[in-house]
Amino acid sequence: MDLQKLREQIDEVDSQLVELFQKRQQICRSVAEYKIETGKRVLDPEREKEKLAKAEAMVSDDFERQGVQDMFRQLMAVSRKLQYRILEERGQGLKLPFAQIDGLKKDARVVYQGVPGAYSEQAARRYFPEAASLAPVRTWEDAMKAISICDADYAVLPIENSTAGTVNGVYDLLAFYDNYIVGEICLKVEHALLGLPGASLSDIRVVYSHPQGLMQCARFLNRHPDWRRVSLNNTALSAKKVREDGDISQAAIASAAAAQLYGLSILQEGVNYSEANTTRFIVVAGQKVFTRQAGKVSICFELPHESGSLYSILSHFIYNDLNMTKIESCPIAGKNWEYRFFVDFEGNLSDTTVMGALRGIMEEVSYFKILGNY
């Protein structure tokens, strides 16, 4: 058969498909109007399961059955997105308890995890140069508790490193506590090996640092296999310990600022293997607020263990023309092989497209939280 004629036949069928799709969408508009009047939810899982079962029963070939199932799943997803958009247009959109503000407090009380000289302190000072006070706390959770009980206005916490990746513990705390991201700052990390005055590399037997610090300097440390690596809660705390212990065989991986603060010598500079090593810190508050200039939204959600569930959720960003900048998955404690997803995307909570996407996602997941708009 002539290929051109076959293509013409396909074009004719495709034209019919488009016409039928438009007709289906018009009917979906009427469905949306009905749901607005009656207050019914857009997503009807049982109806969709019945629809898929009927569609599969219309074909006998296994390959075609899968194709029909995929096609109808997509059709129903597009239908839901249209209905969400109409709900927004009719004033029935998502109502969020987030308040828009002009900016964050400048003379704020700020907490950070660690001790003076920590990278978190440097990030806090850079973000809040006019802070009323900067106070260290022992753990990330202590920082979250401080703003929860109004002992501080903001907490500055590390969320990811360009070399070592995501700080999962902070993500877990964001999902658990009723606190929200209101800002972010990126800080270049320049690790150095610090020791007591008069110490040399040949004296070192043990190296202290935060687990991420040890990871970021793995190539340097691997050249000294006889050195024992010990994790502590903070890089600056490691420097403080070396100074207090007064043991010439001990060293710390921390910043040059920590060396100056604790009176240590820099035994070797630039021990992190990436010159572009950068840590992103988030600013967290105890109120649901966002600034007018905010351009990034962070959310987290959990999904049912079903084929295509993640694809369905991510399609809300595509349909609303939103640029997703990050996606992470973290294991859920107590639920083997189940994960919580963390997503960042561009937008402001005052944008109609953002609200439309969030409405759709909220309806289709088992757990959802807006982590912040900043």
C-alpha cells in the first residue's frame, strides 16, 4: 500500500479524534457547572475505575488494552484539569490560609543550628544583617521548636548542598512541624582542615566534622586512609572540640571563620573537592506568610501505591505551564518502601495557575502540605 495514502487515512482519523475530544470537553464543562452547583468533588475515583474497566473490555488484544487504558487515563486527567480551571474562574477555587506581606522583619530574633562560626551562622548573618539577635541551638529540631513557641522569629536551616545533596532530616521536620519557608540564601562552602597551632598533617589521626562536611571532602580524606573520621552535629562544633581537647592528633573540617574564632591553624585550604560547592539555606517562620516578590513554591505530598500516580500529579505543572525546579523523594518512617515527595516550582500563591495546580494536586494525593512560598 502507498505510505502517503496510509498517512492520509491516519490524518482523517486524527481529525475525527480531535473533534470528538472537543465535544467531550464541552460536556466536561457542563459536568463542572453541575459540580459547582451541587458541591461535588471533581475527582471521583470509583467512576474512573468503572470507566477504565469498560474501556478495557472493548478490546481483546493485550497491547491495545494497555493503550486504551493509557488513553482514557489521560482523557480523564485532562477533564479534571479543565474542571479545576472552571472552578477557579467561578470563584470556587482553593482558599489557602496564607497571608501576603510586604517583607520579612529586619530586626528579627534568629536561631541557627550549631555553634558560633558555623556556616548556618554565616548564612543567618548574611540574610539578616540587621538582626536583633542571633542565637545558636543544638539541633535542627530545636530551631523548629524555637519558632513554634515564639522564642524566635525565624530559623535558618540547611536544605541541600550542591555536592552532598539533600538534607533529609530538615525535609522531615518541615513536613512534621507547622512552620513554613519564607526565604532562602545560597552560601559558598569553602572547607579547610583545621588543627591546633603547631600541628602538621603528619600529626593527624582523627578528623571531626558534620557528616555532610566529611562527605564533601571525601576525595581529600581518601588520600589519608589512616585518619579516622568522626561525625559531629556541626562543622564549627568540630573546630570547638579540637580546641577544647587540645590533642595535636585531632583535626576538624570547618570554615576559615571557625579557625579564627577558635584559635586554630589552617593545615590545608580547599579540602572540599568541588570549587562550586554551595549550600542552600532556608529561612523558616512560624506563620503562614509569603511576600509579594516570592517566586518559588515548595510542597510535599504522599501518593497511593498505584501505577501512574506520580505522573498524574506532575501533569498538573505541565497543564498549568509551571516550571518545576526540583523533586526529591524521602522514605516515610514506619512505612516500608513508601515515599514522601518534595517539589519546588516557580510561582506565587497569588497566581491563578499556581492555585489551579495546587487544587488538582490536593484532590489526588493522600497527604499534602504547602511548605512555603518565598
